[in-house]
Amino acid sequence: MERQATRIDWIGGSCRLLNATATEFRETQPFEGLTIGTGIHLEPKTVALLMTLKAGGARLVCTGNLNSTQPATVDFLRAEGLTVFATQTTDAEAHHQSLEAVIAEKPDLLLDNGGDLFAIAAERPYPELLGGTEETTSGRTRLMPLRDKLSMPILVINDSPIKQFAENRHAVGQSLFESYMRFTNRSTNGKRVTVFGYGACGKGTAACFRNAYSQVSVVDIDPVTLLEAHLDGFLTPLWEQAISSADVLVTVTGHPDIVTAKDLPLLKDGVILMNGGHFPTEIDVAAFRNHPDVAGRSVYAVDGIETLHLKDGRAIHILGGGHMANLAGPRPLGNSVESMDLGFTLQARCLERIARRGAGADACVVPVPADIDAAVASAYLDLAR
Ligand SMILES: NC(=O)c1ccc[n+]([C@@H]2O[C@H](COP(=O)([O-])OP(=O)(O)OC[C@H]3O[C@@H](n4cnc5c(N)ncnc54)[C@H](O)[C@@H]3O)[C@@H](O)[C@H]2O)c1
């Protein structure tokens, strides 16, 4: 017998750790009677996580992140009985309304990505909220100053060593590299690639382009990190040279205004700009579009590419409107299944810990507990043997 299977089926079947966790949760029911509100990319790998939490007895109220919501995922989740407030949008106001709708349900636990949900909860606390998790670097940075207001356990998945090396270093690098090729269908060989930010994500990105025969330069605001890039064998030119030499510019800093309109005079004809950082603010796309030196714009809507034609004859290309390129454009696959299976199992275990009141207010915006890291690493290795 043959049946038509979907991408969600493929990903679901590939998440071996989450599937094992779901089997256990069906027995142990750690989330019985609890509602979990989620604000994380609605794409097939998230489905595997949300189904695991549902198996553990949770009621789920979900939204996504800016730009990355996949309609097929939303349809699937709704058919599974989850409440989803999300549309695929780049409109910050529309996205904010979805976040508010999640918070209005007063979830007992929040699973956040970028700090969107906890930022609202910090402004308008409600007594049911036990705590939750934050997925990424940018969310941790945003929530740190809100710790006094939040004063509840919030475990930061990003700060697990497993997330750092499995996802940020290995998977984001592979995924951004894959995205460059998927968007452009251009080669990497001999291309001059400048990577802004040499944190975990930047390290993987720089390595993947180098492994694909590009000449890679690294820019980082921190001289110690830049020295590391130098000793890792990357070029570390000064800003002007780093911009003007690049065929491809990739931002992965987690900070806004990395490549801005003031860099326009330096950009090489034909340069490709892409962002891997969480927020679409690292490349100031709006300022580029509205710059007086821009004479026209070609939009390859289906491909997620736009080309700005400058009055002096140069062209610059922007991928995915400056949104995280690995979750934008045609067929956005995101990070590898294995990396997300690991990271999302950390999510499930951290939420379980908080649901069982195993973490207190002193654990507000702190890394994943070491015993959870060890258990998840052992479980993955067991499956890999
Ligand atoms: N695309 C994805 O799938 C994905 C996955 C994980 C994380 N992220 C995001 O990627 C971004 C980077 O994450 P990370 O874990 O590598 O962060 P990180 O903090 O480890 O590294 C960021 C690096 O950027 C450098 N930096 C900061 N400001 C800079 C500036 N003005 N110019 C040059 N360098 C500067 C820092 O010194 C640091 O070395 C974050 O926004 C994170 O949320 C994206």
C-alpha cells in the first residue's frame, strides 16, 4: 500500500530523541492540566516538539516568529487540536497581535524564541505563569535586563553547550551556507565571503564557506574573538576592506545596524547581502531601499531575492528581505533535524523541570541545568551507537 507522506511526516520520523521523549511523556504526563504558550518558528521541526508536549498532557496555544510561519504547519497543528494564532507576516504589528492573543490565554508555561512573550509578561504579569524557556541568543540578551520584573524560572536553551555546538556552530553554518546556494544557485568557489560576528553561529558559517572553497574574512567587534578568527586561519581585514572586498556579506551578530546605508559607497557591484541573526535589523534593508542613490529595484518575489540598481551602475542583491535567510525564501528548511531534535529535547526536558516545580525564581534567565544536558547527550549517543 502506498500513501502520500508529507514533510511533517518526514521530519517527525527523523526526530528520534523527541519521539522517545513523547513515548515517556505519554506515561508520565508532566504537563497534565497545564497550558503552554509558544512563540517559536512554526515549521515542521517545531511540530515534533509541540506534539511531544501534547503527548505530555499540555494544552498548547501557539504563535510563531516574524516571517517564518509556514501555512502547512499551522494547518497541521490546528487539525491536531492546538490553538494557533499566527499568519506568515513580516508586519511587526500583526505579529504582536498574535503574541498578545497567546498571552491572553494566560499560559502556565511559556516557550519563547526572541523574548517576545516574556517581554509582554514582564509588563503585564499574571499569577498563573510558572516560568518557561527561551530558545535563542537574542532572547537571552533581551530578557536579562527584565530579570527583576520576571522573577520566575526561565531556562535559556541557547546557553546549553549542546545548543551552542550542535545548533549554533554546526547547524546554523550548514544551513546558512545551504540557504545561499538555495536562494541564488550560485557557486561558492573562489568567492570572497565576509562574515560579521564570530560567535557560535559565525564560526560555523565561516567554516562552511571555507570548506566550500570560498575566501572567508571575519569581522567582530571583540578583538579577542577576532584574534581567534585570525588563528583559525581566516582573514581579519579592517571594516572598509572587509566590506569592499566581499562578493557575499553574511551578518550573524545578534545586533542591529551591522551593514547600513553608510556602507553603500563601499559595496562591490553584484554583492549579495544575507542575514542569519534572529532579528531582521542587522542589515538596514529599508535604508538601502530608500537611499537616494538607488535608481530602481527588481524583486524576484518567488525566489526571495531583490536587486537594488544604483545610479552609478552597480547592483546589490538582498536575500530574504534581510530576515534569517535559513528560514526565508523558497523551501526554507532551517537548521538540520538532528540539531533541532537535540535542542528541542532540551526544551521539553526544561519545561518538564519547571512544570514539576524543579526550578525556582533564582533560575531566572539561566542556562539549562547540567544534569539535563548530560541526560540528553547520553540519550543521543545511545541512539547513535
Ligand atoms: N539563523 C538561525 O537559525 C539561528 C540559530 C541560532 C541563533 N541565531 C541568531 O544568530 C545571532 C548570533 O548568535 P550567536 O549565538 O552566534 O551569538 P554570539 O553572541 O555567540 O556571537 C555574536 C558575535 O557577534 C559579535 N558582534 C557583536 N556586535 C558586533 C558588531 N557590531 N560588529 C561585528 N561583530 C559584532 C560579538 O562580539 C560576538 O562574537 C543571534 O541573533 C542568534 O539569536 C540564529
